[in-house]
Amino acid sequence: MAGSGPGTVRNRLSRAGVAGLTRAEVGEPVGNALNHNLIQELLQTTTLAPFDLAHIDVVA
């Protein structure tokens, strides 16, 4: 589905005033900070519930 990936969600939330979702805000090295901050925001606002995380593939 085009236009619904994590980058799109991150940009939309950042424009809405959520901090820590852009490379400029996090700084280098970014590592996994952008994904971590996005998931934290989605969980804290109950946009994403813990059971939703079961659908994310984990690469070991």
C-alpha cells in the first residue's frame, strides 16, 4: 500500500508536533532511534496496541 509506510507515518506525526521522529532531531548516529521513537509514540498514544506488534517480522 503506497503512502502508508513508517516514513510516511513518521513525517505526518513530526509535522503534527511529535518530537524525535526525524534524522535532524535525533542526530547522528541515528541507529534504530527513529524506529524506536515512532513505536514508542504509537504505543503511548494507543495508535498501536501491543498485539499489533505480533505482525511485525523480527529479523534475528
